[in-house]
Amino acid sequence: MNKNDFNNDDYRNPKFWKWGVFYFNKDDVRLFIPKRNPFFGWTINFASPLSILFFILLMVLIGLLSNRGK
């Protein structure tokens, strides 16, 4: 079993999905993963330290773009 198999097994495990929507698995190294229903796109592994950085950068970008027209 390789690391990707481990990640996929965890990905299917309901204990890593908080409220069935938020993926939280410290052992999964991926930042972006497909949603449980891949038709709906991708989600973030909220256990990843990079997810915090991603959200901070996203909020800064939204703030800058929202003030651009003023």
C-alpha cells in the first residue's frame, strides 16, 4: 500500500469528514481534495497548515478587490 492508497482510504472514511462537509485529516498531505461528490468540485483539507495560509491570502485578496472601486 502506498501513500496515495492510504490517503484514498482515509478520504472515504466518514470520521475525517466533519458534519459531512469539511475534510480534516492531519495524516493526509494533500491541501486540495475532491469533494465527496466529485461533481461539486474540490475542498480543502482543513487539518493542513497550508489551509490557514490559503484562507488568509484569500481574505486579503477579497479585501483588496472589494476596496478597489472606492
